Amino acid sequence: MEPINARSMLDAAALAAADRPPMERRLRLSPAALAVTNQKVQRAISPIVIAGAVRVADFFLLGLVGVALYLGYVTRLAGFHWEYVAAIFGMTATAVICFQAADIYQVQVFRGQLRQMTRMISSWAFVFLLFIGASFFAKLGNEVSRLWLSAFFFVGLAALIAERLFLRSMVRGWAREGRLDRRTIIVGSDRNGEHLIEALKAQEDSDIDILGVFDDRNDSRALETCAGSPKLGKVDDIVEFARRTRIDLVLFALPISAETRILEMLKKLWVLPVDIRLSAHTNKLRFRPRAYSYLGKVPTLDVFEAPITDWDLVMKWLFDHVGGGVILLLALPVMALVALAIKLDSPGPVLFRQKRFGFNNERIDVFKFRSLYHHQADPTAAKVVTKNDPRVTRVGRFIRKTSLDELPQLFNVVFKGNLSLVGPRPHAVQGKLQSRLFDEAVDGYFARHRVKPGITGWAQINGWRGEVDSEEKIQKRVEFDLYYIENWSVLFDFYILLKTPLALMTKNENAY
């Protein structure tokens, strides 16, 4: 089953703004929920990234051992031959493939010892038997140094064992810190929820850490303790709960037949940057096996997926820090000239900080060049800057029109890491459309915070930047931001970055 499209959910959102709490008002969580949020939680590490990194490490480690032994022994006797190097890397690639076939590239296997060692040793031995057999049939046996081959086998095996012992200690340390667990909450504190939790807890080597359950019902069907997991609150509390502590998975224990109730809950929860799944554990309706994703042996149906995860997150991080570092170096002379012009134009500091919304509604400090007179500074953006605004300095008008005032945000990207080069633009926490906060003006507004905000974005290069003085402008920003989130790729980021200078020159009628 394909995850639900977020834009269609935005169009179907039925929550009235008047019924939702203002952006700055926090719901009161139950004592049990507060106890969970007060726990110290480390950032999660993706098991997929760990497994991929180990594959790469295996390849380069074995290749390094083979080449070092070849250069240290064989070349002194017979000279250098590229065929040997090709054979070495062919063997290392084959070894990685055999390790994959032996199913040892799993975090659960890394945490153990006997199982991964026996599988690894047998796979490594199979690679050498395969190489010896191929050499025999190709009549190359006399050309291969037996001493080098033996040394490659034993030294390579010793290097693999040492690597796995080090990896085992690392993985176990991450496991103790909870960085490999999927922190999960269950929706539905009834018998279905109880059966689901029991099934999840019965599995060995499970990475599911059940924090508790949420349920709107107050009658006898809602259990206060569900299979040993406490009831933490109602569904309305989940959004605030997920913003105070790390949540990786929301799992519905409700039957598919309760579709109306499930849909109403999804309208509240889809704005969160978490995986949302519907348990099929107790449902009598059965789909084809490929329609399910599994938590161990428990079948689930994907509803929403957290955007930009695993290797995508690594690529995004590299793009931000490498690309941001290069752009920052190139922009330093321009930034120095802008800073000098600001200092000469009006008294006051060159930079100012403003509180804005970051990832998952986190409040972050964003740096900008000062464009208003210092005594009229508005760090909360309570009053929107309008055309011919008297608060804006002469230099300020130019740098706001050209977006040069945004350049200090490169420090946020490269050093603080709370901004990306490309993403939804971070709005001020008190940003308003007339007298309404942005989240009151647009249903699903907070869904744009499911990824890290950026200096530029898809909405900005399409002309939706500058003053927000109509509902259409904020609505269009949210729509374009959601399109970006759903269609993200590194190439998409690169395209937006390349288009930004042209957009700044041609689509700046709202920037003042």
C-alpha cells in the first residue's frame, strides 16, 4: 500500500483553526507522558546506514590488506602487475557479496558474536576456494604466489575479526543509549492494543521500544495499562508529546473497519516527521504479502513515512555542509562589504538573531544582516515589513530586495546545523497573516516542519517570497513546501540552488 499523499491530506484537512490551540500555547501532558519526555534521549542512528557503512569498510579493509601484502612481498620478486590488483578487488567485492548472502549485515547480528563470526569465516573461506578453483581452471595456479594467498587469507581474516569486535562494542554502546531503538507509541488502549504490544514484545532482537499508548476513549474499553505499557494521554496530546521527545513510529492498533475514526486522527498526526503505520495484526482482512511492511513478524500497512531518512539524510547532510562551506567561502567578501555598508549607514550591530521555527517546530536562532534601524528592531516579527516601511534603512532596502540579508544563515547551515541550504523557509514564531498566526490561517501548516528549513526553497524560486499579506500567499508557500518534501532528491536541491540567483533577480516584487 502506497503512503497517503500529503497534499491530498492538506486539501482534506477538516480541523477548524478555531478548534486548535494557538501556536505558542502548549498542551498539558499527563504526569506519565511528562516522565517520558523528561528522559534523556540520544539522536537515533539508522541501522540501514550502519549496515551500508560496514559493507564499505569491509571492502576497503580487505582491499588494503591484499594490496599491502602484494606490494610488500610479491612485487619485490616478480614486479608489479595490475592483474593482481584487479584480482584482489574482485575477491574483496565477492567477499562483500558472500557476507550479504550469509545475512551478516544486520544490526542484530553485529550485536552478537558467535553467529557473525562463524558466518564470516565460512564466507571468507568460500571466497578463497572460489578463487583457487577459478585459477585452476584458467591454468593460472603457477602464477599466483601461495605465500601471498595464504597471508591474504589469514591477515584478512584477522582484520575482519578485529573490525567486528570493535563494531560489536560500538553497536552495543549505541543500543544501551537507545540510539538503535525505534521509539514507538501505540494508538488504541484496548484489547487490540494489548494483543499488538504482546506480539511486539514477544519477538527476540526487536528494536521496538514501546513508550506507551494513547486513546481518546474514557470508557471501560480504554485500559489504563495496556500489556504493561502505560496510557500517556489522548490522541490530541501526541503532537505535543512528539515535539518534546524523540518519536520514530506511531502504530495504530485500531481495526481497519474504524476508518472514520482513524482518518480523523491522521488529520492531526500527519504533520509530524515520523512513520505512521496501521497494524494488521488482528485484522481478518488479508492483502498480498508484499502489501505489508513488517515489524519482525507483525504485519503493518504504511500510512505516512518520515521524509528524508537513512542514506537520504546522509546525502542531505553532505550537500549542506560541503556545498554550504564552499558557498560561504565564496560569499565572505560580499558579506564583508555588506557588513561595512550597514555599519556606515546606521548605528547598531551588523547582525541580529531572530527566533524561527526549525525542524519539528523546534525554536532556532537564525542569523541575518540587520536591515531595520536598531531602535526599531523586531526580533519576533510581530509586525510584518511592508512596502516603503520607514523602519527599513537605505542599505536594508537593497539587501532585503536582493536577499543579501540572508547570507549569515550560511553560518547556521555549516556550523550550527539547524538550517539546510534548501528547504521550507523558516518563519518567525510570531509570524502572522493580519491578526492570525500562520498555523491558524492554513490547515496543515506545521507539516512543512517535517524537514529541516532552508535558506532557499521551491516556494521561493517560484515567486512565493517576501511579504505575506493574503491567505493565498501563505497557502501557496505551504503547498510548494509540501511538494518539495514529497519529491525531495539531491538533484532537486541542486536544481533549486542553481535557480535561486535568477529567481532573486526576476521574482522579487514581494521582497521589500
